[in-house]
Amino acid sequence: MSAELSKARAQITAVGTHLKQGKVFPAVTSLFEAVNSMLRSQLMKSERDEFMRMITDAVYLINNDKGFRSSYPLLMQYQPGQEKQLAEMLRDVLQELQHSAVNEAKGLMQEKNQRREAALERGRLLLAEQKHDEAREVLEKLAREHPDDSDLKARIADLFIKGELYEDAFTYLDAALDLSPDQIHLYNRIGIVLRRLKKFDVAEKYFIRAVPYAKNDANLYFNLGRVYVDWERFDKAEKAARIALRITPTFDEAKKMLNFSLKRQGKPVEP
């Protein structure tokens, strides 16, 4: 027996194994490939008879599999000698299974998104009602369910910012930045939070971390300047404002910051 036929035999044998593991698509794929191998080969009568028996058994197993029946409403028909017709049917079955799998995945994704939005709304309402511990529990559970979603962590942080729970907001923004260190808006948000907490030195470190990702982002330097103003480091605020203006000369707020910093240092303001 050729290597191709040996492979085809193994593929038919694998049909039952796949089905026991709940893998309908691989089971049908194995049978499809085995039937096509048989059609391409010159078989002796004994070999052909053996393959037809194996195919009959495999078709029976697939037709009686609950997973298959839930995904494909029709029974596959096979009579020994009709391998070409079976191959065509299997091709159609695979297309339908693939289509069903895509739709199922979309449905699961939609359901997952709906659950996420519902949990976020629940957290928002609890925070609005000042039920902080309950809100923390709901939002922490949601974050655990989506451990690699930096956007979700940022959205949770926004809820805590609105609730003026800045320590909680910082925790989620820090986690979001660990996942997506190139997201500039996260640095700006964490800067706001740390300013409110008066942790100016920590805010400065985060903005410095952001520089490699946003060397030409005027807003980043402006927000860093606001940290320095609150920190009363007016010389550094001046430098940050000048960088922001070098990037965006029409940045009016940065111009106001520059002149405010100059005044506080006893320097003449600039026109």
C-alpha cells in the first residue's frame, strides 16, 4: 500500500477520535481528504473493499454525532462506489460547518461584548451611588475575565476618575500601560490621576517613559508642564511649554503656561 493510502487509512481512523474530542470540523476534513486520496489512487479490489467499509463506518459515526447534527441539519448519504459524490457532499458540508463556526464565533463575541458593557454600566451606577466596594468588586471581576484588554482597563480607570477614586484609577491605568506601553493617551490620563494624588515625581517618571513613543506630541509635553506647575517646578514647566510650542507654535494653552512659568520665576514674559 502506498504512503498516500496509508495516510488515508489513518485519516479515516482518526474520524472517531476527533468526534470523541468534540472536533467535528477536523473529523469531516479527515474523511474528505481520505476519500480524495482514494479517488486519486489505483486500488486493488481488496483495498477498495476495505476502504469502502471504512468510509461507510466513518459516515455513520459522523451522521450520528450530536455535534455534527447540531451544526449540519442533513444526513450524509453514501453508497459504496459513490466516493466522488461523497467527496462533493463533504466539500459542501465543510463549507457549511465553516460558515456556522464563523457565525457562532460572531455570536459569542457579541454576547461577550454585551456582558462587558453591562458590567461597565453596573460599575458606573454603583460608583454614582457611592457604593465603592461593590463597584470595585464588579469591575475587578470584569478585568480578571479580560486580562489582556488594555482598552477595558482604561475604561474602568475612567469610571474611577469620574468617581474621584484616583488610587483605583491609577492601578488600572498602570496595568493598561504594561499591556500597551505605546498608547500615549494612557500616559496623559495617568498624569492627570497622579497630579490629583499630588504624586508629582511619579507622574514625571511616567511622562518620561512616554517620550520615546511621542516625541512630537505637544499635548504630552503640555500635560507634563501642568505637573511641573502644580509641583511648583516652574523652570521645568517652562522647558516643557517651550517643547510643546516648538512642536505646535499655535498652542495657545502652552503659551499661557510658558508665560505663567516665566512670571513665577521673575522672568519677563514673551509676546
